[in-house]
Amino acid sequence: MSFLAFASPLAARRAFLGRSGLLLSGSAIALLAGRDVLAAKSGGSKASDVNILNTALAAELEAVAAYQVGAESGLLQKPVLALALQFQGHHKEHADLLAKTVQKLGGAPAAAKSKYAFPVEGLKAQADVLRFAAGLERGAVSAYLGAVPLFANRELAKAAASILGDEAMHWAILRNALGENPVPEAFVS
Amino acid sequence: MSFEGALLAAALAAGDPQAGEQLYARCQACHALAYDRVGPRHCGLLGRRAGAVPGFEYSHAMKRSKLVWNEQTLDRFLADPLKTVPGTTMTYAGVADAKERADLIAYLASATCDKR
């Protein structure tokens, strides 16, 4: 599903929102089911899994804050603002799940910073905000790709891969909104 | 210098900073050149002692690593962060390709703090 297939951006956005809502509901259910078996399957590498989850959690919390900066910038027009807020909502869901999982494994979840440093002086137009968000999402895809093979617990690897898929969709939509090829390559790295 | 060391030095010297800049997009989930994020800022990295950016909250493992970042230590760390510094919060499988590591290191060596 792509904006390219629709006559108008609004029609594309409506279709995207409807579809992604369905997809994410399915993922969330799968993740929750995975969580229930975590305690039983966790073994000697629990501490390293907690470490991986907490790094991901810290990045998700930063993404929530970054989208807030974008939303409050006054630079996003209405359809794009709604999309940004939806993506922020996904990051909140990721963060919430990661924090609960860390707790379930006996760790202390990473907390949001009281202040984040963002390059706000470079945000002068909607495209700047979209490019900034696209860069964060692209980095997130790589970060999850680099984390998935490290998990001792395969259920956690599966959950992280599910989040990776969501971040990749964000990245593609943001690229498309910028007029760039939404999926430039067959593989991500 | 050993034969292996000479080969590594030659490979690292051939790093392409422009290719490294493209690869650096992978790092931008957690890092920026000029400011601290989930990970510490990268400008001024070469020659810096690991765990030494003022005000950044490092893992105990990184603070105790006694590493000084140069082409060789960065190459080792980027290849396998968790093996090089067990307990680091850079929970990333690593950059397996030696040419990509060399390009990244060349970019990091050229990066200045005025780049955002």
C-alpha cells in the first residue's frame, strides 16, 4: 500500500491509517502473547536482554519527544500532523511495552530524559521536520536490525522484529511525503 | 607492526568519508555528531578516552574499558561492540564488513562539532 496508488494524499492517508491500525493491532496482540511466556523462558542471559531492551526503550522515549517537538513546531500541516501524531503514538506503545517487559524480567526501565537536545534551529519548514523524523526512523530500523540477533530469548527477538517493521513503515511513508522513493532498496541495513 | 596490523592500517587508511557519511545514517537512531542522544556525541571522537564526554551517562563497562578511540580500537568496537566492551549499552550486533567500518571511521575522523 502506497500513497502512489491514490488519487489524492488525503485518500491515501485515510487508507493508510485504516490499514496500519489493523496491522498494529495484530502485532500488539502477538507481542502481548509473547510477553506472557517471557518469564518462563528467561534464563541466564536475562541481564543482557534487559540491557538491549533498555537501549531500545531509551531510543523510543527520545522518538516520542522528537515527534512532540515536530507536532508543536507549527510547521506541520493538518494531514501530516495527524500522521506524525499517529507515529508518535506507535513509539509510545513501543516504549510502554518495552518498559513493562524490562520490569517483567526484573530490570529497571530506562526513564525519559528531562530534556532532549534536538537540532530545532534547522527546522524551518514542514519538509525539515519530515526529514528529521525520517532520519530518526531510518536509524531506528538499523538499531533494531542490529539488536534482533543479540537477544537470548527468541520471543524478544520476534517482538523487536515486529517493532522494526513498524519503524520501517514510518520511514517509507516519511520518505514518500518528502517526494523520495519510499522503498529505495530491497534490503535495509 | 605485525603483518596483520599493517594490513588493518592500510585498510583503514583507504576509508572513504563520503561513503561513511551514508553509512552513518545507521547510527542515527542513537547518535549525533554535535550533541548527546541515547549515545554520546561523535565529534572529536578520535583521540578521546572511552566514556569521557562530560555529562553523558555511560555504562560502567564503557567507563572501565580504558579504551582510547583510534582507528584500531574503533574498528574492533564497531565489528563487535558487546565482545569488545561486554556490558556496553550499545547493544548492536556490529558492522561485519571491514570496508564499511573503514568508511565509517574515516567519516568520524573528519566530523566536526558544527555538523548537526
